[in-house]
Amino acid sequence: MELNRRTLIAGTAAAGIAATTLGGTAQAAPGSGRPVKELFGKLADGTKIYRWSLENGGTRLKVLSYGGIVQSLEIPDRHGRYKNVSLGFATIEDYVAKTPYFGALIGRYGNRIAKGRFDLDGKSYQLSVNDGVNSLHGGAKGFDKRPWDIEGFTSGSDVGLHLYYTSVDGEMGYPGTLKAKVTYTLTRHGDWRIDYEATTDKATVVNLTSHVYWNLAGEGSGSIYDHELKIAAARYTPVDSGLIPTGELAKVAGTPFDFRRTKTVGEDIREANQQLLYGKGIDHNWVLDKGITAKPAHVATLRDPSSGRTLRIATTEPGLQFYSGNFLDGTLVGPGGHIYRQGDALCLETQHFPNSPNQPAFPSTVLRPGETYRSSTVHSFDA
Ligand code: GLA
């Protein structure tokens, strides 16, 4: 498998160089190293938003300085044909007006905090509430809606971007000035690695993640119910009707949430199960068997049998939010000109568990002054 992908990449890299020279578009030439920056658009207040293009090892990535958004991630199928496998938009206006977190960095807190409230060191905090009575993905204006400062780099055989955002004390109700640094690296094998770091000047909570919507057959190509998925988790966190974990770490055995052996996403998604009714499909956190690890460890494999494209996820995090694109409702049009409907993509968000600040038995998301928050996730591709 490995050998196939590398042989293939050698061939397509040569073709890619020719296309770049002829097209004259702002694209990182394969193997040429440095990420390329171009103006993508402007926010209403005049802030310029840039798009960075980088390529390495057969993976092509386009990243916006708005929300650190992955606007496009292209990988080859088993015949070397490239497709953008992540949902997105063609314009900054669409991202600002209506994105359901397409491709974005999520902060300060991935997923929900019940009623947007938590207590820390005897103080109560009220966060921005933006999902019914709860706070979702950092509140009304989370990290996904902020301009990030980006620097391109090459290091050895790696090509990447450093993304910086400073969240001021009290932003969206969170205590402490949080300095976040996220590094996107494309390795010579075409792996996309994300390293998150953050520091604070007051005790706070933090849970950063990436919200890429995957469709390995290509964005806008239809549903992902035929994708095959395996998750190394014997337990998950069931939720209430507001999608807040009940606190129980329930066994997946005998439920539609059992992905310990490979099955298609669609196999059990229509089972009359209360949890699936609450989520309008799958929108749950898996308790990864490996727990928190110092180095990224493999936790999930997603494969599109039609194209052969395969994604493997390794992470240091203890949880994985698997969201089956339930709220896509045919009202958004992607960059390829196709409408997105329910189940046209899925998200696999590596994270600490939702609502951890209110669940003392869950792994802690507290960050204190002098500590550095660190989290890493590696996406490996094959066909
Ligand atoms: C996460 C949440 C979902 C939904 C999506 C974006 O996966 O758990 O409920 O908010 O993000 O729509």
C-alpha cells in the first residue's frame, strides 16, 4: 500500500509541476517547498484574508487565514486522480455568512459546555451561548471566525504553516488571555499533522480541534454512508436531548455505535435508537481505548471503497467526535458547484470529551498559568 502511494506520487508530482507552470495560478509547486500566499478576500471591516497553498508527498492543502480553515484538501485515488475531499466554499463571503464550521479550527472549546457555564477555583463563568441553552465550539464568535496570523515554513522534508491567534481575557466569557499556536505540517509522505499549543495567564479551560468535513469520494459527490469506518473505542459518551453527555461511559457493544470492526457509516444509522434520534444521526464522542498518549496513536480508519482513498487518524487526545453531517440540509453550495445534503460528509474531531468542565470524572481540560496545552493529530492518506 505504502509503496503504491509513493510510486504514484512520483508520477503525479511531475504532472503537477507542468500544470503549475502552464496555469500560472498561485499554487505551491510539488516538491518545491515553500507555501504560497495569495489574497482570498476581505472581511466587512477591511481585514484581508489570505489563502495559503502547500503541497508535499502527494497531498495538496489550501488554508485560509480566516479560522485557519482548510478550504481544500486534495489527495489521489487508486488511479492517481486528485479530488478535494473536504467540504467548503468558494468565497470568504460564504464562510462568514453561513459556514457550519467547514474545515475550521475550533476553540476555545470544541463541542458543547452545558448552559455555557462552569466553575473553576471557586469562580463561576458564563460563556457565550449559541446552541439553544448551550455553548458550542467556543461560542458565537469562536476561533473559527477569527483572523489568524500565518507564517509558512519548510523544515527538512516538511512543509507547513504556523497559525497564531491570541484570545483576550474574557473573550466569549472565557477567563485568561489564551495564546494559541497551531502548526499544520505536510510531511514527505503526504501526512497532514496538526500540533496545537496554548498558554494562559489565568486558570481556564481549553479543548482545541479541527472541523474538517470528509468525503473521500470528493466534496459534492454524494453521501458518505458507503464509507467504511473503524474506531478503536469500546465506549462512547451518550447524550441528552441537547447533545450534552450524561456522564456515563457506555459500552458500544450491541449498539449502532460499535465501530470496533469495520462497517459502513450507513449500516446502522437508521436503527430506531434514542441516541440516533437525539443526534439526528451520529453526533457523539467516542472514548478512545488508548486514552491520552504522549505521541499520536492510531484511533480510526475511514475508507471510500469506490476510490480506494483511505484516511487514518492518530492522536494524543482521549476522545473522537464522530458527526455524520446531520445538519447539512441542502441549503449550501460547495466550491465545485454542488449542493450539500444530509450525510454528504462526516467529521472526526479529536478532542477531550464535551462538557468536561462540568464532569469531574472526565479527563480535565483545565489549563493553568505556566503550563502549555499540547495536542497533536496526524491524518495519513493512502489509496
Ligand atoms: C459538531 C457538533 C454538532 C454540530 C457540528 C456542526 O460536530 O457536535 O452537533 O454542531 O459540530 O454543525
